[in-house]
Amino acid sequence: MLPFTITESLMMFFIYGFIGWVVEVIYYGITEGQFINRGFLNGALCPVYGIGFYCVIWAFRPFLDSFPVLFFGSAIVCTVVELLAGVILYGIFHLRWWDYSDYKFNLNGFICLRFSIYWGIACSLGMYMLHPAVMRFIHWMSPLARQIVLLILIINTIVDIIVTVTAIVGFNKKIRFLNNVSDVYRMPSNKIGSSIYGTVDTIVKQATPAVQMTQNDYKEFTEIYAAHRKAERELAKANREEERQLLSKYAHEGKQSIVNSSKMAVDMSKAAVGKSKAVAVDVSKKAVGKVKKLLPEAKLASRLRFGKNDENAEAIRVLRQHYADVLGADSDEELFEDMEAV
């Protein structure tokens, strides 16, 4: 028999998911100096916290008298939940909402020792101090009130999931396009670079005896090697510049299409004023709607995290700046602050 009813379990999930979201906002506000709406969803809910802490409560209530068991058990359970969530989200969407690649003792950036310790401390304190208060609050509510609140939260979460997944699908299409463009431009440089390295390697192998024999041959070898290295760097620099220009062109064209659509809508609105006020209002709403369509994708881009070696890092940076340009912000940080007020 389950230790809690379905209603109690769902209430705990939403409450601890909201508390986790608050903790994330505070943590990143301190470490990064700005407000970041953390989590997979747009709303104030981090499901990983709700699921993780609920599992800890379910498994370790009998061990409240043993802090070591509670601490290490909490750390292990929550780390496993975090790992599964990270792998599943990355496997489905190929995007990361957190990345621990820069931390020591991490596993593919999904989990790390430092945050496992944080999980253990937070859950242990939560079991002693937070959970009793939450249960009192749940039991204080009448059964009818609990059901009404749960219904509202469930509907809101389902809508949020639909909106988020829709934004991710559109965002992923742009990511794939940018990465495919980069791959096309990298192909020639990679082939030429491999050829240069092969030539250098052959020279090294063949020239080693001669280098050992005379100083002049050694000097000639170093000059050839330096020339090849210089040619490789110049080629790589030229190709990176071509990539950046094409990405900028893509972003500019996207911005220009929105601007043109907005101008067209404004012109249509002006022309329609003399005929029908209702038609003009409808056209204006369509223009605003086109711009607002970008908001879910822009919010998603602002919440994603990536490490230095993430294959999507450059594409995500370009799209962040693209959304900032289209929506009239000086930077992606300013864009996100403005969106939170919408």
C-alpha cells in the first residue's frame, strides 16, 4: 500500500517542484547576477525537484533517525533522477537545460559530485524542516479545495508542456539548419587540414634522420613545418569567418522577414482604417501575433545551458542574438528580462 494518497502525492509534486524552481532562481541569480527562469517548462515548476524529493520521502521516511543514511540515500536517489531526466531530455530533444561539464567529477555534464552533495544536504534538511510543514498545509486544505487546486495545476502544466514542446520542435529545426550549414563549410577545411597534417607527419618521419645529420636540414624542416601550420590556421580562420557570415545572414534574413511582415501589416492597417475599423484591428492583431510567435522559442533559448564542447553551442548563441535583434533588445540578457515582464 502506498504511504500517501494520489491527491497528497500530486500536491507534494507540485509544491516541491515550485520550491525547487525558487531555489534554482536564487542560485543562478547569485552565481550569474541575473534572473533566469530555470527548468524545462515555462511556468514556475521544476519537475526534477518534485520527482526527486518525493522519491526521497517515499524511500527514506523510516530512516529519519539516521542522518548518514538519509544524506547519502538522498544524494544517490536525486542524482539518479537528475541523470535520467537529463539523458531522456537530451535523447528526445538534443538540448540541455543544465550542464556540469565545467565541474570536476561529472558524468557527461548531466550529473556531478558537487551537486550530488547539494542534493544530499537539501533533501536531508527538507525531510526534517520542510516536509512536516508541507504535510500540515496539505491536510489543512479541505478535500474539495485540494481537488480544485490540483485540477487547475494539472491543466496548466499540460498546456505548458504542449507550448514548450512546440517551441522546442521549432527551435530544433533552426539548430539543425545552422549545424548542417557549419558541417558543409567544415568539410573542405577538414579535408585540407587532414592533408596538411599528413604532409607534416610524412616530413617529420622522413626528415628526422637528416635533421640529426645537419643543422641546415633541420632549419629547412622547421620552416616547412611552420609554413604548413600557418596555412592551416589561415584556412581555418577563413572558413570560420565564412560560417559566421552565413549564420549572420540567416539571422538577418529572419529579422528582415519579421520587419517586412510588420511593415506590411501596418500598411494594410492604415489602408483599412477608412473602410472598416474592425478589419484594421484584426490585421494589427495578426502582425502582433507573428512577433509573439517567437516568444516561446526565445524563452527556450534563454533557458538552455551548454558546455564548451557542446555541438549546438554556436548555433544556440546565434539564435539568441537573432531573437534579441528581432524583438528589439540590445542583448539576449535584456531580451529575457523584457520577456519576463510580458
